[in-house]
Amino acid sequence: MSRTSSSDSSNLSHASSTPADSPADSSADSSADSPADASADSSDRKTRITVLVALGANLVIAVAKAVGGLLAGSPALLSEAAHSVADSLNEVFLLAALRRSRRPADQRHPFGYGKERFFWSLLAAVGIFVMGGCFSFFQGIEALRSGAEESHGGYVAGLIVLGVALLAEGASLLRALHQVRGQRGSAAEGLRDPALRTVVAEDGTAVLGVTLAMIGMALHMVTGQVVWEAAASMGIGALLVYVAYRLGRDARDQLIGQAADPELSGRIRALLEAQPEIDSVESLLTMQLGLHSTLVAARVDLAPGLDSEEVEDVAVRIKRSVAHLIPEADQIFLDVTDARALAADRARAAESPAATGERGGA
């Protein structure tokens, strides 16, 4: 069984319920903060650029769709305009999330502001549902009720606008997918970022929505039946409602305290169980505090015979090993126990007069 050397350096600061949080421990960790912080800053800069690209594209497209939809009287085109307006507002939410989630921890928020990222992503999901999905359903129902007709020029203008929108949305989607693939070399890792995940979902939905709108307008032009365009509008609404639900569900799970990835928890447990001073790992709890922050709390049973100084040294070394293995683990709590002593205390408590119901006195 291998022992992790006490010279292992930690990447981030630690917190513990043991006496292991000595000044020496904190000073040793502070010098190692920069690599993880630099990686997080670089990732956030790339995500910010991706969000700004999506915001610029959506603003231009929203204006074009709205003008084209009003001139042509097209419900599908107006639905797509509402979709682009909702996406533009959501990008503003995501920019706020990127800025506010990077604020340092303070007295009122000792674990930092990482969950702000999840909160603003939840607002973006609500925006997609209300401004995009509900308005699209309204436009589809209104078209069926009024039986709107379009001129040939309106069809042409609408299809041209949608064609330009398809190119712009496609370019924004490619930019987002490029970043996802390049994020730590793994697409799954890239989609952990709620801001980037929202941009990918929005752009992907926009490409599908524009395609549906073009099909609906083309069928309306060929058949003269507005039902095709109304169906396209309601199809766009259903698509937006589904995407909003999925994004909102993910944001909800992260806001209420989602555990870290099971593979990551397994690596931490394996590291703890490999320590010769640990008899058993009684419990291991993890929680995502933000995109680059994870809380780890473990209750471990130490081998008998360790004095208080040895317990402190072991706790410091174990925490450094965990943080070295998992750079995101910047809040680490260890609750060390002596199982034999605890069992003896419980046995004595069970044999006491209060526990057995015996009464003293003559």
C-alpha cells in the first residue's frame, strides 16, 4: 500500500474539521492557487467570447426577423423573432453569470459565489420558456384563428431573412461547439459550464427553429394553407419549451446542491482508502459549489496508536493529496475518528445506570 508523500503540494486552499488547518498548511497552499485560477480565467474568457458572438448574432437576427415578420405578416417569422429576442436577453444573463460567479468569497458567502452561474442560467431557461415558447404558441394559435395570408413578396422577404438567420445561427453554433470540444479535451467537460451549455442549446434550437419556419413558410406559399405555418410556429414553441425544461432542470439540480461526478467521488474514496493510517472511510460527501469549486467532506476511521501530532500531520497530508488529485476540491473537511475508542465509549454508555434503567440508592 503506497503512502502519499508529505511533500505533495495542494492546488487550492483547504478547510477541515480537524486541527490540520494550521498557518503552515494555509501558506503552503496559497502559492499553488495560480494554476487552477489561471485555467478557470482562460476558460471564462473563451466562454465570454462565445456568449458575445451569440449575443451579436441574435441582436442582428432579431431585428431582421421582426421587420420581415411585420412586413410579411408571417407568424412563423414573428415566432422566430421572439426566439431571437429571448436568446439575446439570455446572453445578457449569461454575461452577468460569468462576471458575478468569479467574485471571491467573503464573510457572508464563505464558499464563494460560484452558484451564481447556476442561478442566472435558471433565469435564462425561464426567459426561453416565457419569451420564446409561449409567444410561439400564441402566434401559431393566432394564425389559425385569423387565417392570415401573405403576398408573394412577403414570402420571398421572409425566406431571405430566414436564410441569413440560418447562416448566422449556424456560425454561432459552430463557435460554441468548437469551444466545447476544446474544453479540457472533452466535450462532456465543456458542457459542465452552464453558460456554455445554454449557448449551445440556444444556437442548436435556433438552427432547428429557423429550419421549421422555412419549411412552414414554403408549404404555406405552395399550398396556400396557413395551417402549415401555424404548425411550424407551434413546433418552434414546443421545441423551446422542451429546451427550457432541460436547462431549468439542470440549473435546479446544481442550485440545490448536486453531488460531484461519481467517477470523481470514486477517485477520492480510493485515495483515502489507500492511506495506511486510515482503517476505513465511514462516509464521503461531495457538492458542487460552482463550476471550478467542489466541497469534499469525509469521515474516516484512523488506525489506533496515533498521537494528536501524528493525526494533524496525516490530515494535512491527506487533504493536500486530495486537492492535488482533484484541483476543483477547494473546500475539504476531514472528520477523523478512532473507531475502537468510539465503540468503547458507546459500550460504557450502554452499561450506565441511565441506559439500563437501574436506580441507585438503598
